[in-house]
Amino acid sequence: MTTLPSKPAPALGDLIDLARYPITDRTNPAYLALVARSQSLLGQEGVAIFPGFIRDESVAAMADQTLALHPRMFHFREKHTVYFKPQEEGVDPGHPLQRLMETEKDTVAYADIPGDNLIRQIYQSDEVLTFIRDVLNLETLYRHADPLAALNLQGFTAGQQLGWHFDRSDFSVTLSLQAAAAGGDFEYVRMLRNEHDDCYDAVRQFLDEPQTQQIEVLPQVPGTLTLFRGRYSLHRVTPVQGERLRLNAVFAYVDQPNVEFSAYARQLFYGRTTVDPLV
């Protein structure tokens, strides 16, 4: 029997625009300038974006691969406070700890992403990990060890959204694969709370009257890598409109080794506790 040779994985430069983002040469003055500029943006504005990080033809292929996996996505729907804390008894109905936001999305867990998927090559790249570590100005950075949570593909169909919330982690790393026909905008309010104060009054005022704060919008341009500090900046994804899905990848990195989700978190976000696929 003749065994056909497997198709070799594309080189990193076939996927990433290394002329614009020379992440394979950390001594390159252009790389050092890129990192310094990105660190400044992340510190001042809480966000650093890298448009055109993935080449157009590659991001189109990644979107196609993600769409093919959509039937296997877990449908996540949850009502939550902006702090992801339980509703608190004894406070009035207008308090942020009484008000529920709605999040609805479809997710492919890491264990369900085929080994030859191009997204895996980006996530498993040591050069990409080191670049993100440098921008975050961290001594160490690790890929998440959880077999479900390490890398996720997300699809938002018509009506789906992320409700207003603060992240529980210090930073997030996402890659836009496909914008919705309409809606699906990433909106945020910079530094609406801080590490010492949950700022209930300011959050309440914003939820009552959004015009009291400046809402900023991050364009969802396919191929854009985004680093966002969402622990203190309130943010959401507006409801998607139309038939075209909003697609993105979420890369999970942590500053400690061997981090995994609890069984409760796995069940909540993926509908199961093991790598065994959903029936």
C-alpha cells in the first residue's frame, strides 16, 4: 500500500507578516521599537493591537477551518454580574451586584481543534509566546495547561454577544478571524475600576447612563492580534447582526506553569469535564 506524504506545516513567515512584525529576531531594532511602543500603549490605554499580524490568505484559511468546526462548538449561555460575582442580597436592584448581563457564544475547546489547524501553529509558536511575553514585560509566560481552555475558537451567530464585564485575568490575547456583517463590536470603557476599589457607584452610573463615560471601540479586522487588559476596563461584544459569524481565537497564557481549570469551570464553559468530545 502506498502512503501519501503528509503536507508539511507552513513556515511561520507564511502565516505571520514577519517584515512588519519581526518576532523571530529579538535583537532587530525594529522588533525592540515595536515592543517598546506596544508596552507604552498597553500601559497607557490598556490595549495594544497588531493589525495585519496574520497574512490575509492565511487568516482566510483559518476562518474557513473555524467555520468547519462550528457544528462541534459548545453553546455557552450565562447571565452574570459585570464582576462575575454572585448576585448580592441586601443591595437595591440598581446596584451592579444585582444587575445581570447576558453572554451567549459558541466555543470550540482546545482538545477539539485538529492538530493540523493553522491556529494551533500560531498558539504553539515559541516566537509568538516570547513576543507576547515581551510586550507584557513579564519574566515568564506559559501556555495554559488546561486541555480544554488553552486555546479556544469562538463563533458568534446572530443575536449572540458578550455582556458588559471585567475580566478575572490580568490580560487577554485574541486573534480576529472574521467580522460579522453588522454588530459584534468590541466596546470598552477604560479603567472604570482599580485594584483597590470596585467603583460600584461609577459602574452603576454607567449602566444607567452610558453617555456619562467614553465608550471606545476596537475594530474587528481579520488578522489583527489584540492584547487587552480587561481586569479594570469594563467591556463587551455587542449583539451580532446578520448571517455572517463573528469568529475569533482566544490564546490562553499564564504566568505560572501547570495551570488548569477546575471541574466546575470546565463544565460551565465547555459542557464537560474531560477531553472526551460531547455526544
